[in-house]
Amino acid sequence: MTTERQKRANRLNALKSTGPRTEEGKKRSSENGRKHGLASALAKEDVGKWLCTIMGVDLNHLHVNDPDDRFFAALELAEAEATLERAQLFEEYQALVDHLGGPEPPPGETEIFEELVQQMESDLLTQDWSKEDWALCMGMLNLIEHARKERERDFERLTRLSRRYRREAESVRRAALKSWLGAHYSETNPISS
């Protein structure tokens, strides 16, 4: 049981948690959904395609003058199907990228890395390196390696995220399907008491 003191402390803490306050923070926060697009609004065409399939009509013949429970259940299921389809496509894309060797480095990074390694190997043989040159080169190699590891971590994070979105979409679809079946069968087979 929460005490009055805890409730008061929670309310005071909630007042402090108002989200980003600077323009930069607000801008960064507003772009959270744009990193992968999985949480963005669904395309009306995708939902419409699924709605027509569920309702068993052609898009040109879909007219909703007086929507009933069956229509709203079908719309909920259509949105769930479109969400699941997008999540599955994204997860398949992630799997393909992983199969092809992971995320690509930015243009020029591989060439810079190879050039630095060759330069170091040739200069090591002639022993023309000062400590500063050696430290600069090693620093650049470390930066490139760090960037590669960061890309791999981001890719793994995105892969886990895509799996989570798919599982969530499957769960929403199961619930929407139950709702649709309930509305569909209650309308087509009314039970009299």
C-alpha cells in the first residue's frame, strides 16, 4: 500500500519529469520515431488493402455509411495486420543485412583503414615514424574500430527492436482477430435467449 508520504513524493517527482526543455532536446525527442519507422503511422493504403481483404469486398465497393461493431473490429484487425506486415518486412530486411555481413561502413572508411595500415606497414620497415605520427595513426585506427563496433551494436539493437515489434504486432493481431471473430459471428449467428 502506498503511503501518503510516498504519494506526495511521487507527485513532486512527476513535476520534475516534464521531458526535454531545450529546443535541441525537443527536436531530438520529436525524431525518436524516425530512426526505424516502426512506430510511425500506418499508410492508409496498407490498412485499406487489409480492410478490403477482411471485409471481402473490392476497394471500390467499400462504403461505410453506418459503421457497426463488425466494421470497427475489421478496421482494428486491418491495422493489426498492416502493423504485423511492416514488422515482418523490417525483420526480414535485418536478417538479410545480417546474412550479407552486417551493416555497411560509411563510404571511404574501409579505404582509409586499409591506407593507414599499408602506410604503417611500409613506414615500419623504414622506421621513419615519430612517436607523434605513431600515436596519430593508432588514434585514427582506434576511432575507425570504435565506429565499426558502434555500428554493430546499433545493428544488434535494431534487430532486437524489430523482433520485439513483431512479437507485439502478433499479440495485437491475436486480440484483434478475437474481437473480429466475436463481432462477425454475433452478427451472422445471433444467439437468442
